[in-house]
Amino acid sequence: MDISDISDFPLALERDTAPMVSFRKVTKSYGSLVVLDALDLDVAEGEMVTIIGPSGSGKTTVLRMLMTLETINGGVIYVDGEPLTHMERDGRLVRANDRHLRKIRSKIGMCFQHFNLFPHMTALENCMEGPVHVLGLSKRQARERSEELLAMVGMADKRDQHPSRLSGGQQQRVAIARALAMRPKVMLFDEVTSALDPEVIGEVTNVIRELVGKHNLTMLMVTHQMGFAKDISDRICFFYGGRIEEQGTPEELFGNPQKERTRQFLSAVKEAT
């Protein structure tokens, strides 16, 4: 489907019943290489969905599209009932401009594999930067919000430290607090533990567990940690060849996978660990 062929897609979704995130026939390709193949994926408000699959299956591309770090070649993505990739003009959908992208993207927070903290700023300043310069909060308001979030992730005593003085696990916890400081409706986690030493992975996974348990955030996570995914997810999606090969609850997907490709992948992961 070409990106211009979107006449059948609604201008907006009914917010009372719409998923928080909705991919409708979304296609992404690089030349002849199809990374996502007419993907349909809905994520309900407050749902924790984990995406697993082999390298090259399109997992991280899903998150990068939601952050508008990648453009799509077909279909439409909706966030909180509004189109993200498109906007309404004269009663039809057209490609979104930068202003519209910024507006919808403000509902989404993302934590990356490599933290991406500002090295010249302290932990507290990293968290305050977005609320002050993007949301327009006063420095006092931003400080109060940031201090509360740093305390929540167990980093209150490190608030005046620069990233170079923090361990990998500490930096990732600051990155989570920084993303939450923007008050997103959707949180994305892209392999947030893969760059960490094994002994500090628990620091970060415990923070994410707390978010799942205490906050009504909609979350999408890509991970290779099957045990972690099984513990905290409402639903697991196994990606293969740019499509959802199989999905279900953790009990269904890990306990009784229906597709041969899913069984092969889970067996390979188990052997590798």
C-alpha cells in the first residue's frame, strides 16, 4: 500500500473506545527490503505489551515509528485516538507536518538502550530540561516533578551527579525518570537492559515493574529477556518477517506456543541462556 492510499482510514478514532496505540496496515521498507508488512497492532490504555523476535524482525522499528524517528511507507498510526503519521486537512488525511508530529509525539516517552543522557547536565538537570523547554513549566515546578521522579527510581541521592559519575544501571534509571517527567501517556522501552552489566540489570527491571504495578501507563517494550517479559507483560507479540507471527498472554505464548517458528525461537533463546 502506498502512503497516499489512505482514503479508507478514519480521520480519528473514538477516544472512549479507541486503543491508546493503533497500527493500521503499517508498512515500512528500505528499497526491496520489507521491515514491517501491513502491520496491525492495537495496544489498550494501561496495557503492557512486549515485543520479542529474532534480529531483523521489525521489533525496534515499531518503537522508532512511534517516536517518529522513522517514516512509514503505508498505513496509519494512531495515538490516543489521533493520527500520528497523518493529520486532517479539508476532511481527509494528509502526511503530518513537523508541528503535528511534535504535538502527538509529546504523548510518548522512550528509554533507549544507551541512555542518551546529556553529559554536561546533572541527573536533576537532565530531568528538568524537557519540562522547562518543551512543556513550559517553571524551574520550580520542573524541579519538584524531577526530584519526585528521581526518588521514585531510587536516584534521589544522585541528583547532583553528572552521567559520567553514574553506573550504567543508575544512568538508565535517570533516563526513565527523565522520560516520565514529560508526563507521557505511552512509554517505550527499547532493550533498556542490554547495555548493562548483569549485576545491575535488576535495578532497572525493578523500576519498570514498579511502573507497571503502580501507574496506568501504556507500555511497549522490546527485550531479549524472556523471564522479565513473562513476569510483567499483559501480552507478548512474537514478530517474524515484519509481521506478528503469534501473540497471547505470557502463559499462552511461553507455555503453549502454537506456531512452529515461535517454538524454534523460544527454544533457541532458552539454549542461549
